[in-house]
Amino acid sequence: MRLLKLVATVASGLALTACVVTIPAGCHFRSALTPQQAEGKRLYDTGCAHCHEENDLHLKKVPPNLHGIFSHKTLPDGAPATDAEVERILLAGKGLMPSFAYQMTKEQMDALLAYLHTY
């Protein structure tokens, strides 16, 4: 795959030159997050990552990593990997995970789910 990139140079005045950059076939570029997804990332980083990635609470039973959670048919516990199921778990809690029912607005829930679909 080739990408044409215009580069402005300031040698003698402004001249536009074109250069061709070759992108290796195995590379994948993640597009920028939407504002909703960016808010979901902020919520994830402040409320979820410390358990689900960093385990900085030193939990003996490490919570599952949520990377690619929606790329599988089922969640780590075998439940279907759907927005409705993840929302249910967030609202009700599960096992050692507390309920976030009174800590998240519907907009925040939607933002978090939108981000998890990109993660």
C-alpha cells in the first residue's frame, strides 16, 4: 500500500513537493477516536485500567484484561460479548467487581462502550 504525502519546503519560497511513502503490509493504523470514544477512554483510564490492566490494587484474583473484549463472541465468563451484557455487568457488578450503577450516567456508559469497541 502506498501513501502520497505532500510536504511543504521552505528553501527558496514555498514549494510543494510530493514524496511516496511505502507502508509495510503488516502495519495497521488506528484512526483518531471520536469525541465520545475519547471520553470513554478517559473513563476507562481513570475507572477501569487500574484493575483490568495495572492491578495496582494488588488483587489476588486479577480481573480479565478488556483489550479486544468485543472481538470475541463471549466475555471471559462465557456470557455473550454484547453491549447489553457489558452494561449489565457494569450496573450490577460481578464477583469482586463492584456495581457502578450510581457512578455513571447513561452518556458515560455509552462513551465507555464506544471506547471498548475500539480497544
